[in-house]
Amino acid sequence: MRPSLADRLVVYLHGTPGAPEELAALVPRPRLDGLELVGLERHNLPSDLSGQDFIQAVARRLAGLAGDRPIHLVGFSMGGCIALRVAALGSLPIARMDLIAPAGPLELGDPAQMAGGALFRMAARRPSQFRLITGIQALAARFAPQLIYRALFSTAQASDQAIAADPRFQSILTEILRGGFGPGYVRDMLTYVEDWGPGLAEVRCPTHIWQGDRDNWVPPALAEATGRALPNLVTHYRLPEQSHYGALKTALPRILEQVREEVWEDA
């Protein structure tokens, strides 16, 4: 008889701009077999939190969700940054962490090679100007989200080209973008451009990286550098012909299968 998976919690940390609903756009019915998969919405945390206080608040929310259960963190894109910073606190029982196209520390990569690199540099060097630009983006996304969608995917590569053309994906992502440039977006971006690279040495949980080799949002070189800085990297999966969202679509079912296998082996 297979053991129950109810005592394991998988928490998904979404990208930016993004929301937990982005999972439904790519993996509408993931196979769970009783495993609980929760998408953590962090943008509804108090707006006066920033930096490390924000990371602590995310950790407290995770602790409340998990109770006594071990946590399996799955961080996609900017969610990878949040996952890494939460794991570095060392305060949560994280049994495993999977990073899909993770936004590693800027100092480990070249922002010029990243889609959105100019915005990252602006957020780091001129935060007031960044907030102004974001306000304009928010207005455009509210009234013309399709324009923002087309701009966002104008440089889509490899698998992301087909994904961007999928009507279901377009519908869900367009709705996410409509409200995706609010205070939570600004906070994620400003948190990301902080100097948090040294904290990678404190990430002790077993970690797996899943990276598309055609990703132009998070270049493979950044994922490689992030992996080298982690003291307990188990596997770095290189996904051929996958870009950003393609990596998420490919990796998540495999991650859930691996988690199920781990639980059954431990029982």
C-alpha cells in the first residue's frame, strides 16, 4: 500500500509579474495523488514591508501553511529569488527546493543578457525613476493588457514561442498582467536588486535547478553561477530547446513525480 502524501506540502512561488494562477496556464491538472500543491500569493502581504522584513513575512506565511509538515519549495523565475532568500534564513523545515529558471543574484550574471535587464539596473540605481516607469506600466496593463502581453513576449524564443501563441495561456497571463504591476511587483523587483548573493552560502536544504538552454529571461550562465554558489546543489537539470515558461511547463510534472518517489522511499 502506498503511504499517504498528505503530510507533504509543495509550495509554488510565482514569477514577477505573475501570480499562482500562472501554473494553471501551463499545467492545468498536475498529477498530485494526494500531495498538496499550494501557490503562495505574496503580493497581498502588507505594503509597508520591504527587503529582509518582507522575506521574513514570506517565511512566516509559509510556516503557517505548513504547520508540522516539511516543505518542498518550488520557485519559478523571481520566485526563485524569494525561495533562495527564505531558505537562507534557516528557520523553516525545507526538505527540498526546486528552482525553475531562477533569478539568481544580479552580481553573478550580466544584466545586459537578461530580458528586462535595463529595468533591473534602473531599480538598483534609480528607484524613484523605476517607480515612475512602473506606474506607467500599471496604467497600460490595466487598460490595454494585450499590448503589455505582446511586448513581454516579443522576444520569446524556442518553446516560449508556441506557449505565447496558446489561447489559454494568453487569456490567463493577460488577466495576471492586468493587475501585475502594483506594489507587490515593485517590492519584488527592489528586493531582487538588493545585495543578497552572500546569503546563498546559508542555503542548506537539498536544491535542484531546472534551466532551459534557450532562456533569454534568466540566461543559463546565471543559473550556472547560482548553482555553483549553493552548498547543497543536488542536480542541475539542463532542459534542451526550452526557454523560460517552457522550463516551467517541463519541470513541474517531473518535480512532483520526484517528490512522490521520495516520500514513498522514505515511508
